[in-house]
Amino acid sequence: MSFEGSYLGANDRISDQAIMECKICWTPYDPAEGDDTRQVEPGTPFHALPEDWSCPNCSGPKEQFMVLEDPGAADLLEATRIRAVTDRLVVDFREVYNAKMRDVPIVNKALQVEAIDFQKHGDCLLGVLVSPWFMNLVLLPDAGQEWSGLTAGEKEVISFPSGDYEFIHNSRELTGGYKACSLFSPMHEFTRQKDATDVARAVMVALFQEEHRAETDRAAEIRASREAELAAAEEAAQEAEEAAPDASPSRRAVITGGLSQDVQDAPEQGAA
């Protein structure tokens, strides 16, 4: 029989820093110290202990330990709150995949929709959304913010320590209004989900590093030069009455050398 406060395998209720205590003999487990009796290395969170681990003093089961102290509780609550918001974003784009993108050639079926490293940024939430057909920086409204009035397709330049980036406004049914900056599209250069998520996490670090500003600025110059060439070619084509209407090139933000390349937005990118 359990009682309120028992662990009972509730990994989502304790942080990696949680110090747990046996309810039978009051022996603590401190992740900073580990457990020499079972060759558990220091730094091992309680929830990462082997399933057959038990109290080293009385052999009480792991499930019946209680939280003695949890220095990371506030961070855990914040992460849970943010995850509730990003879960809606993920559901929205899984629906896009199933309804519109599943059989589109640009889709990389080795990948899946995943929200990476979303964190509070001013009065917004900022992170990377990975999908089988794009990787975008995404800004979401935080608590108290209302973005339902965003006009889909409208552009906004937002500054970070590494440079200025162009975000496009959009809206989804569950997510509501959001702002997205294209990093990669399509996603064929990624062979595994882990490769894509590793790059996404590197982007979130590089975004706030001022040493990447020069690289970002050079990328913008290259992009502007290419757009000028495209514009000149389009003008010449129009003079020959052969130009297609609305053939303006897209603009993409580059976080840092090697993390993204300047490629044209793929069809259906507007769904992002």
C-alpha cells in the first residue's frame, strides 16, 4: 500500500537533482554521490537508476522512496509548462504531415516532428521545430501574450546576438499565432533524427553567440547578391514577355557556417 509522497516511478515529478529518501529506514539517495554499493556513478539521477535497484541499507524498493529535497523542482515545473505549449505545436505539424506532406517527394521519412530546446526568451518562447521537410526557428507567445492577430505571410526581422533574422508570421489551429525562420528545407542531408536534433541544439547555442555575427552578415551579403542576380534575370525575362508572375526568390537566415545553407524554400514551405 502506498501513501502520498511516494515516488512510484513518477519520473515526471522529480528533476535530475532530486535527493530521495527511503520511507522505511530514511536512507537518502543523493545523485551527486551515486551509490558505491551498486557501482552507480556520481551524477546519476534517481530516475536513471536500474529497475532492480533498492535501498542499500534495508533493501526497500525504489518505487517507495520519497522526495527529500529537489533543487531542480522550479526548473522542472517551467519545463513542464513549456512542454504543454510545444506539444500543441508538434500535434499541429504532425497533422500537416499526415494530411498534406506524407507523399510529397521533398519529405525525409527518416525524420519526425519534434520540438527542440524551447525556452523563455523575453515575453516569448523560442526553440527549433524539426520536421521531415523543414527545420525552423520558432517563436511562440508566452503566457499573457496574444498573437491571434498575426497576418500570415507577413515578415519581421528579429535581432539576436549572432545577427538579424527574418521571421514569417503564420498560425495553426492548436498553436495559434507563431513566427518561423527557415533554417533548412528540404531535409534530405539528415539521415537520422538525432543528426537533425543535434544541429537544432547547436543552432540554439550559436544563436546567442556574438562571434557568429560576422558569418551571419557575410551570409546576408551573399544572399543579397544572389537575389540581385535573380532580379536582373527576371527583369530580362519580363522584357522578353517570358517571365512567370510572382517569381521573387525567398530569403533564408543563416545561423553559422556549416549549420545551414542558402537553399530555395521548397513547395509547401508555406505550411511551416
